[in-house]
Amino acid sequence: MKLQVLRCDIQAGVDSLDNGQGKPLDMEVIKTRGRKIMAQKDKS
């Protein structure tokens, strides 16, 4: 059941990209957010 849900979610994402609804990932922003989260976890 979980596999079918995952497949549906992936297909929805692929369909949105095919329709031109995607946007490029900004890896620097993603890395910065991840580093902030990790830094806060280290302080706890």
C-alpha cells in the first residue's frame, strides 16, 4: 500500500514538472537551512 502511495506522489511531481510548474533547486539555500538545523540540534 505504501509503495502505491509513493508512486502516486512521484507521478504527481513528474506531471507538474511536465506542465512547466517546476522551479530550480537552490542547493546553497538548502544546505544553509540544514546547517542551521544541525547547529540547533548540537546546542540541545
